[in-house]
Amino acid sequence: MTQPILETNFENLNMVRKGKVRDIYDLGDTLLMVTTDRLSAFDVVLPNGIPDKGKVLTQISAFWFKEMEDLIGNHLITHEVDQFPEICKPYAEILEGRSMLVKKAEPLPVECIVRGYISGSGWKSYQKEGHVCGIALPDGLKESDKLPQPLYTPSTKAEVGDHDINVDFDHTVKLLGKKRAEKLRDLSLAIYNRGVEKALAKNIIIADTKFEFGVVDGEIILIDEVLTPDSSRFWPQATYCPGGAQKSFDKQFTRDWLESSGWDKKAPGPELPAEVIKHTSEKYMEVLGLITG
């Protein structure tokens, strides 16, 4: 197994942001977005990385950006390193497969979450309160049940180490204005539904996901990542069985181990056992092959 890349520090390039997973460099007219192998769980960056995870996220995002182009534009200029500016060439070996040259966009301050199935924090909320983010649901749902229709449950974006805050749609109207808030909701549902349809054809269920949007020249575009194992729950259709947690192609395996480890979900996170790292890496690689072929 290759050594994970946990951080980048490119001399002569101006790093402007280090996120939970991505290192962002300002190249003047464009940004260089480098996806590391860092793993974030429960909003904490863990001490261990997952080998080649950054490459998986980059390749899957590039695939979906292209698939969604008729629905919405996106920030991707190219993910081919040989087309990057000359200043990036000394770092080509590290950048290969895990980086994107992207447009500069003004990020909108909302994470756009779509849930097609009742799982994770949505399931916990339903058990406790009978609703998810204020949206009433039928009685008697089982964990991992398909919802009558996908739910749009936005949250406010958090800086590193802070928890995202679930908000209702009216709150996004106050933040963005009615027209823009409605557009984000409608785009999120349309992108999710397209992704669900295409993934099901490859025997993958996309249980839920989150999108980020930005504005370039007054136009809303899709940014960051899209329908990846970091931003979504992917379940194998062949083993889907409501009534409990599902087998998954994402970092849920790591989340499950963390839940059982006794960790209090505060930084720093615990060291991951080798078998957890290996299994999680295999799941990322498997879903890459299934989605992109």
C-alpha cells in the first residue's frame, strides 16, 4: 500500500486555505485544489490518512462534474496535470491524479444536503423527534428505509474543527434571499436524482449526499466535490436491507470503528488500526471502479 499524502507545502505556490481534506493554492486567476489523503470523521481530521483517497475523490468528482454539465456549470478547468500552469510542474508527481485547476468562485455559505434514505444523523433525529431538520416523516420508518421523496436539509458550513449546524429552508432564505435559496434547493435535488439514477444502473444506492455551490460572474456553479465517498453514503444495492446500518463503499467503516472505540469525538482523533485503514482504502478504490468504470 502506498504511503498516504497528509499535507502539501509547495514552495513558490501561495497556499490560501487548508481544509479538512483539501489544500488550496492561489495561482492568480485560478485556484489549485489538491485533495490529500486526510480523513475527516465527526468533523475531526484523524491522524492517519487513507492511501490514494485523494485520487479517488478527484477522479469521481471529475466524472460527476461532466455528467451534470447540462444541469449546472462547475468550477473545474482541468484535472490533467500537463495542462496546469508552468509554476506547478515541479510538483507534478504529487499532483498527478489528486488535483484540479479550478475557477475562483465566491462560495455560498450553505451546505446543501439531500437525503433519499433515513440514515446517520437523520435516523437519530427521526428516532428522537419524529422529524429530520423540522420536516415531518411518516411513522414506522426503519433505519435505512427509502424516504417517500428525497429531503433537502441544508446546514451552515463550518470552519475546521467546528460542527456544521442543521438549519431549515427559511434560514437559507434569510442568508441568500428567496430566489437563490430556491435555486440551490432545486439544483441539489436535480443533481441528486440524476446521480441516484446513474448509480443505480451500476448497482449502487446513493443514500444521501451534500453539495457546495459558488458564484462566478453572477452565475451559480457547482464547486468543491460532488457525489464522492466523502460527501455521500454509497451502499451496494445487492446487500441493501432496511432495518439497520448498511454495508457501504464510503468511510462508514471507519466511522463505525470510531463509534465503538470509546472516542469522545473531540480532537485529536485516535490512531486507526492498520486493518481499518486497509479496508477503508479498498472500499474507496472499489467505488471508483464501479462509478467511473
